[in-house]
Amino acid sequence: MRYLLKTKFFKNFSSIFFAQLIYKGFAFGVMIFLARYLGAQGFGEFSYGLSFVWAFLFISDIGLSELFIRDVAADKKLMVKYVNNSIALKLCLAVASYVFLAILAMLFCHDGVKFLVVMILGAAIIIDSNMYFFRCFFRVQEKMHYEAALMLVEIIFKCLILIIVFVTSWQISRVLIVSFAFLLVSAINLVITLGVFLFNYRTGKIGLEQKFWGYLLANGFTFVAISILGPINFRVDVLMLSALKDDIASGWFSANYRIIEQVYIIPFTIAIVSLPMFSRLSGSKNALLSRFNKLLVFQVLTGIFFTLLLFCFGSYLIKIIFGQEFFGAAALMPALSFVVLPLFMKPLFEKIIFSLHGQILLGLIYGGGLLLNILLNFVFIPRFGVSGASYATILTEMTIVILSFLVVNNRISSLNEKMVIASGDDLPGIKEL
């Protein structure tokens, strides 16, 4: 069994990793061309729009994807119940989320172009939320080569459509054209993903079980809060730089973070593959602890390596990749590179805490981290400028990782070695439904 688990983990990891590698590589190239195509101010406006709507990727999902993976990975008998009810619930959430986004955009986006960018990218992000949910079906089945193939199809369409945008003359704002292109890509990929899903899942129907909907909403709320709060600090930095400095400052900061995102593929991929495995092993202390420790050591070592790499050479990458207009951004990388190590450790802590039903504690940690980041930005940005946002993010992410480690240590220590893997009827809140 141990050999089988290792083989399955490696197969899933390698499938997602190489797909992510290709996807991130092309996506990074797209961002480089966007930065040059839009300029520092236009790229700042586009980054503002992405940061504004980004949270709706999770609001429109309300945590269903993570809850689906955790519970169904522990007991496959819950598959039909989850899928049928989640599809119907997500349709309702999509409509409600877009209405909520429109209200927020009218309140906070007083610039006409920024308002339109937010509304267009908001529609794209809500479509993406539904697409990602259908891909979770393959994560639960631990057949992640399907998801890997769909990711490659997604980036192919994104590149093709954006190439058309780059080589064609348009009479309206470039940032609006790019936003429309992202919306078109999202719609195409949802149709393709849905087709692959329906080919593999043919026994479903729309489910309207009110009690189960209540369970999903009550438990999913914590997951969506974590999904938003976990990676939100960078988005907060961009928004606060735009408000306290200008769009050029947010564009410079975004350029640096785009570099860091490319190495984030490793911890992100391991986290994707780890959640269903941790959920299956959550009743066996030794097996869970063994897998977790090995993965944590790997994350720490690779995190240190990439921290040193970006500290030494990140500034040169900024100058070479983004061009002369972003030369001022190069000075930020040596400091910001220190955020890499906590970012490598954070996803692994998050997934094991999920599998051990500690999401409420994690939500409190992430919420406290957000408040800390906002406070530090108000203190550091006026005093240190763009570099202040870097200092705020580094201190916040380090604090979150330390607190998460303490939670993981407490949760694993409290496990009973004789526990057995829970069945669906034993999962909290499901038996009575």
C-alpha cells in the first residue's frame, strides 16, 4: 500500500507540476507582453482590476471545492450527493456574486475605465470559479492528468486570443480590450472543462436537498474565508499602493510579484496533490506525520534555494524581462525575495490543517494576518514608499507560518494512533443529512 501511495502521489504531482510549469511559463510571458503593451500605468490599472475581483473566485465558490475534496476523498460514497447539489448551488452563487460585485464596483470604482475593467474581469473570474470546481472532480479521483490536460488547453486558447489582441489595432482602451479577451478565454475553457466532466460523470442530476445545502454553506464559509485571506496580502499591497502612492507604484510591485509567482508553482502543486492524500490518511497519525514531515523538509529546502536565487539575480530579471519602464522596480526584489520561504511552507500547512478539520483556527490566523498587513502598510508605505509594502508582506507571511506550524503540531499531537479513516457517515455534520 505504501508503494502504491507513493506511486500515485508522484504520478499526480508530476502531471500537475509539468502542466503548471508550462502554464505558468506561458502565463508569465503573457504578463510580460501585457506590461509592455499596456505600459506601467495601464498595467497598474489592469492589476487593480485583477486585485479587485480576485476574491470573487472564492466568494462565488463559497468553499465548495475544498470541502468537496476533503470529504469525498475520505469517502467516495459522497460523490453523487456532493456533485449534484453543488452544481445547483454554484449556479445560484454565481448570480448573487456578480450582483454583489456590481454594487462594490459602483461604490469604489469612480473612474469609468476601472469600473468597466472590474465588471468584465469579474465575469471572467466567476466563470473560472465554476470551471475550477469541475476540475476538482479529477482531484478527488486522484486522476490529475485530466486536470493537467485541461490546463494546457486553457493556456493555448489564452495565448492565441491575446496574440490576436496584440497584433490588431483597436479604437477603444487597450486595457478594456485585454479584459474582454480574458473573459472570452474563461468562457471557452468552461465549455471544454464541462464537456470533459460530463464525459466522465454521467449519473448526475441537479440536487436540491435543502439540509445538505445548509451543511455546505455553513461549512464552506470558513473555507472561502481562508481561500480569500490566505493569498490576499499581495492584492492588499497592490490596492494600498494604488491608493497611497499611484498606479505606477502598484505596477512596479506587481512586476516583482509576477517573478515570485513563477517559483510558487512547486509549493502550489504539492498542496494540490496533498489535500486528498492527507484526507485519506487523517485517521492514521504515523502515516500522516511521515508524509507531512517529508514534504515539509522538501518545501523548506527548495524555498531557501529560490530565496537566494531571487535575492542575487531577481533584479536583473526585472530589468531584462519587463523593460526600461520598470527599471525602478528592480530595487524591490532583494527585500521581497525573503517572502519566498514562508510562501513555500504556507500551502502545506493549510492543506494538512484542512484535512484535520482545523479550518476555523486557520481562518482566525489568516484574518489576523490581513489586519496586520493593512496596519503595517499604513505605517510603512508613507515612510518607505513601494519598499514598505514589501516589508509589510514579509513580516505578515512569517507570522502566519509560525502560527500555522503551532496549530499543525497541536492537531497532529492530539491524534489517536488507533483511529480509523472516517467514512462518510462519520464526517461531522453529514450523518444526519
